Amino acid sequence: MSDLVQLQPHDEHNRNLEENVHPTDWQNPQPQKPYHLVVIGAGTAGLVAAAGAAGLGARVALIERDLMGGDCLNVGCVPSKGVISAARVAKAIRTANRFSINVPPGTKVAFAGVMSRMRKLRAKISRNDSAARFRDLGVDVYFGQASFADSQTIEVGGSKLKFKRAVLATGARASAPSIEGLAEVDYLTNESVFSLTELPKSMGIIGAGPIGCEMAQAFAELGSEVFLVESEGGVLPKEDRAAADVVRASLERSGVRLLCCGRELKVRNEGGIRLTVNSRGEHYDEVVDQLLVAVGRAPNVENLNLETVGVDFDENGVQVNDYLQTTNPNIFAAGDICSPYQFTHVADFMARIVIQNALFAVGPFGRKKMSDLVIPWTTYTSPEVAHVGLHERDAQEKGIEIDTYTQSFDEVDRAILEGDQDGFVKVHTKKGSDEIVGATIVAENAGDIISEVTLAMTHGLGLSKISSSIHPYPTQAEAIRKIGDQFNRTRLTPLSKKMLAALQRLNVGG
């Protein structure tokens, strides 16, 4: 099995997963004709590129050195959401008295069962990313380390694959930050935390971005004592500050202890893993059983021999233009290896751009641009934080004047009934117009609600159009319709109000 990702425990579920995404008896095909497209890396970007190109009639090869499905399936989105779903149920039970539902005291989480369920569901989902499925789609699937021999040849497992176009989709991996003493302790990353079978009594988490906050809250709700080391920017430093404040309060209600602010963090083995933090006049000294490092990523560019084919790269990944071409115009890249937006859905749509530009564009005609994508994202804390487009600070930096409309969920009936009133919807428009340039939503299902705004931005639909769309009552999505109503009220100037009053008098008299 792979030397890179070792899925533990080696139980029935993980064996089923591995037989799907790296079969032990797999025989690489024998290359015949040159391929129209060779895809290196079978994570989301690689899978979408390979399946899409093959479905359109291209001869396609897909090379994976480790587990098909990449980070998302094996050590990212899928297992994390499996754990988070269990944590949300645990939270619902813990807070059931809000609804006058009395849960017997001492109810405990069977952590081993939670993780077993996650592994079972991950194995089930893995069929979608399996070697057999892609073979049946007409893709030649190779396992092994790919390396460029020249600008028309890729070597893998002793075979030489000729190609007209190639796609780099090898993704990125966890990378340890520079922290004093970290190299001397055993710590977890996203590549190992989902192999746990026993709940840590205590856990330290370094990094308060999306992964750190999600895992801190999940493990706290499942019963761990969690210490989350914040950055100088606080939790979720890239998000709207009001949104981050809501998440911070929710983390603390879940029992997460926040250690601010990590600038002088030291780690050492001493009766466990000792964390010491001195910052802003505060001093923390805590010993934990497990440490999760949830910050730092490094692109997978090693051993590809990119120098031979003139593909430029640095510590941030492979360099691409707006059409996702590398510095070798016949080699493209998609996904985490070249994108600052390290999300599965972005890798998916980058791959779609690559299919168009690599196989169907003629010169400058018919090409698609990365910059045309409207990209939403979600942090799956409770409540979730979803965002698309510009933040207020982004608009300020770009010199774009905006109007901002905010709707609190404490005025949305469904949120009140669900007991989820802490969040809000915030929408930014270009000043004086209904053109949406950005939005942030904080809600239990914010990741679902944000898609309405993303659709509007993608197709140039303004807030007035959203307001004119009927939303079912009662739903939390009504908050967006209420934002549209807010915009419409701004159009009622004193003059327009007088004109409307005059029309009313003409119609009804008086």
C-alpha cells in the first residue's frame, strides 16, 4: 500500500476504501496511442478533468501515486464532515433542555463508534472515486510516481506515456509551521487525526482557521478538553470580524479554551505535550494528550521533474496564468497545487476550465478564465460561516464604494423557532445600485443558503430581483429576501413617496 497516506485502523471499512481507490491487484494498462490528455493526480481536480475529457471523447490517462480521491475523500472534507455531523448530534443532546427535552444525565459519546461510522461512510462514498469506475468511464488509470521525461512524455511504473496536453493536479499536503520544539513531539495533522479510535482526554490545536475551528468544536462536543491556539488575528482571521465573533462565542460555549495569541508559542514533551504561550501580557501553560497542527500547506511538486519541461514553481505551488496554463503552454494545472482557494468545489471548476482550454480552445478563442469564477466557501462550525465575493476590507482596498445591508436572524421566524438566532446575513452592493459584490452568512446551514447569493452574482441578478422571488415561509433563506426588501426601501426617496401618495389619491379618491 501507499507510503504517503496510511489509513488506520486497517479494519473492514478502510480495506474497502483502499480496494476502491488503490486496489492491491491493479495492473497498469499498456499505453498504445498518444493521449490527448494525461492527468497527474487523482484528487478532485484530476478526477473531474479525467472524467470530463473522457466523456467528451478524448483519450485520457490518469496517474495517482497514492489514494484516488485525494485529500477531500481520504483525509479532508469527507471524514471531517462525518465527525462534525456526530458532534452536532452530541451538541443537540447536550442542549436539548432548551426545548424542554430532558436527556438522562451522564449520556456519553461512543467515540470509537463515531469514527467507525465515519470510516464506513467514507468507504461507501469512495466508489465514486474508484479506479474501476474511472476505467469504466474510458480512462486509463495508472498507479505510481509520475515524472516528465520531456515535453511530450511522462514516465510512470516503467511505462512511457506520450501526450498532447497534460494537467498537474497533485494537490498539497500538511506542512508543519516553524514552532519551537514542534519537531520533538508527535503531533497530528489532517492526514492522521481521522485515524484516531480513542477520544483524547485533552487536545491542543494550533491554528484557528477553518480546520482548527471545526476540529476544536467537534472534539469539544465529543468530550475532549480542547485548547485552541489563536493567531494574532483571532479565530477565522480571513473572515468578517462580526462573523468570527459569533463563532468565537460559540466555540467557548462548546467548551473550547482559547489561548491568545500564539506569537510566542513553544511546544515540548513534558508529562504529555506542553504548550506555553506568552502574548499580549497573557501567559498560558497547558499539558495535553494530543496535539493537532491545523495550519500550513505545501504543494506536491516533488519528483515530477518539472524543471525538465519548463514549468515554474515556488513554495506556493505551480505558476499559472488566468487560463490555468503553466509556463509550458501545453501543461496546465488545477486545484491546490496552483490555487490560493484550496477548496474541493474550486478544484472542480478549475478542472472544467482546463478541459475547455486544453482540448477545445482554438488559439485565443473559446478560452475560459479563472478570474471569471465567483467563489463561495464555508467553514463548518456551528453556526457555519459562508462567504462569497468581497469583504468590506477588500472593497476598501480596491477603492470600490459599497452599501452594506445586514439582516439578523433574531428577526427571522424559522431561526427563532429553531433556536438559531445568533447569526446574520450581510450583503454588500456597489454604492447606489443593487449589484451584489459580496456576502457573508452566519447560520447553522449557511453553506446551503449562500448558493442563492452566488447564483445571483454569477448571473448578474441584483438584490431587487432576489426580493421579487417568492421564498417559502418559514425558512432561514427568508433572511436574504428581507435583505432585498431593505434595498427596495432605500429607493423610496421623499419625491417618490409623494408621487406614490398622489397616485393612490387618484385611484381611491380623497
